[in-house]
Amino acid sequence: MFVSGRRGFASGEPTILHADLDSFYASVEQRDDPRLAGKPVIVGGGVVLAASYEAKAYGVRTPMGRRAARLLCPHAIVVEPRMSAYAEASKAVFEVFDDTTPLVEALSIDEAFLEVGGLRRVAGTPAEIATRLRGEVLRRVGLPITVGVARTKFLAKVASAVAKPDGMLVVPSDGEMAFLHPLPVGRLWGVGPVTAARLHERGVRTVGEVARLGETTLVAMLGKAAGRHLHALAHNLDPRPVETGRRRRSIGAQHALGWKPKAPGEVETSLVALVDRVARRVRAAHRVGRTVTLRLRFDDFTRVTRAHTLAQATASTEAILRVARELLAASTPRIAQDGVTLVGIAVGNLADDDVVQLALPLTRSSAGSLDEALDAVRERFGSAAVARAAQLGRDPGISVPILRD
């Protein structure tokens, strides 16, 4: 018996919806500017943050560089990101989700799981609810959305991916394997290019072929954790319930820097802006964190992640920035050699700010008072009202929240 939902609802039928907005940023731009409707749209400056399906048809993908995207689709229309517009649209969509069911688990700014198994008497079947949800998002927000309906989170997400764009797919309980097993191995969570290549070397190209290998063989090929994980997914074994009210384990943001060479000072300026934003969000959430994580992506698309855990949790901008700068300094030689196209910062190991013991002396620090004063100014006059001297005269670019924490 499959258990789903925090309230203990048990069902063997497909009652989990995975709702995913289609090319979210690009769809918002096409909605707000009718001249863009039906045309290839790229959102982003130096790096593609999003592409409409018309642009994707030419091979444009994220996080492709703008120059490469232009070569693939010379007639694409490039627009600068408008994060405030996307945040407003996301809020409106989640209001539709909340009006549909109280069991909503947000995954990111543009997707969520919804549990609708207890709504049959008042709202109809899961398929009927999904159809109505898609209509409401289009009517109230003006955006296309794809919904997958299945018995497990994993299969609902796969179903929505298969149904894109602007579609709906219900996977019946007695047709799960018939739907899942012919799909390519890349549909399994955790199968990236490297894992896919290793499976292809063994002649394994479909999910069904993964299932037939058996857990022991997969563990020998990929290691214990990955082997067990893929074996479970290939048999649609995913007992996770839809969780509401889940607290984030970290708060972060990232900034695409583009493909032009960057001086170390430019990278640090972007890092400073990100730390300012992330620290402000941590304080606004009344949280404190112990682990500071720096993420970098280089010109060759390789990535590096560096982290440092503090002895005491903090929400201080200066404390977080000090650690972030130390982590960045450790990567300076690699940045100088290979160039960097993306920088991200996150604060993890979060706790509520009222349960952390204060360090001696128990007096308010000047740094804490400064943070509060700056937060108050930005709250009243906007986030751009105050900037560090190092940021003056520089384009801070667009920073994107890291939402899948």
C-alpha cells in the first residue's frame, strides 16, 4: 500500500500531481509582450537563463552562452530578465495551487507537487482536478502549465516532462511499467551524462533494461548508493509523501557572469552583492546558519563547490562575506586560468534565530546594528537604495535565487 500526504491518506491510485510551468521566464515575457508570442525568445544576457519552446526547437538550452545560442538561432529575440515579474507570476500560480488543495510541496519558483487524493467527493477525480488546475492557471495568470498525474512523486514528475509543453498525462496504476520502461535512462533522477554513458557502454538504454539488470549488478556498476537508487526508480519505488510546510535547509542565490573574461575584482563584486542579498533573506526568514557554500562554474562547464562550517550560527553579512571571500580566494588560480561564468553562495545548516545561544559578550554588535539599519532602509526604499562602495559604477547583473534546497 502506498502512503501519501502528511495526513496519512493511503491509496493505490494516481493522486499526486506534478505541476510545472512551461519555459517559465520566457512564457512570462511572451505573456507580457504580445509581439513575442510564437517567436523564439531567449531570456538572459551573457548566459541563457531560459528559452521559449520556439528557441528550444533550434537547440537553445540553459546555461548556454549567448553567442552559441545566437549561432543556433540567429533570429531569436533576446530580452533581459525581470525577476520581479517572475516572482509576481509565481506567487499568483501558487495561489491557484493553494486554492486546489492544502497539500502543496513547492519545488522551485515554477513547479510543485500536489496531493489530491482526499478531494474526490468535493472536487472530482485527480484527472479532473488537474484539468481544472491547468485552466485556472491559464485564466488567472495567463501562463501555460503542464501536469503529470501518478501514484508516486517520481512518476508524476516524469509524466509532466513527457507531456510538455502545455499538456497533461495521467499514468494509471496498472500501466506504470508500460509507461516507464520504454523511456530512455536519462529520465531517471540522478542519471546525468556520465552515468548515462556508463549504462550505454553496457548496452543499457531504457529504464526497462535498467530494471532487468537487478540491484546487485547496478551496485557493482555504479556503487551502492547510485545502484540502489536507480533500481528503486526503475521499479517506481518512491515512498516519499507530499510534504507541506517543509523548512529550507539552505538559502542561496547565484549570478551568471557571461562568457567575457572577468578580472578577479569583478567576480568578487558579484560575490559581495550575492552575500548582501542572501544574508538579508536569512534575516528576513528569522534564521541563522553555520555553513557557507560557494559554487563556481567555469568556462568549460565544470563546477566546483567549496564550503566552510562556522563554530557558531550567524546571519551577519560581514561574517558570511568573510568566509565567502576566503573560499573564493582558494579558487583564484583556477579562475585566472579557466575563467568563471557563474558564482553562487548559500548559507546552510539553518536554525531559527531565537533558539541559538548568543556568544559572549551578550551585547548587540555594531555589525548586527548595521545589518538591521540597512535592512530597514532597503525595506522602505527598495533593495537598490543602499550599495557597498565596491559596487558603485558596476552592473550587479541578475542574481537568481537557488530554490531547490
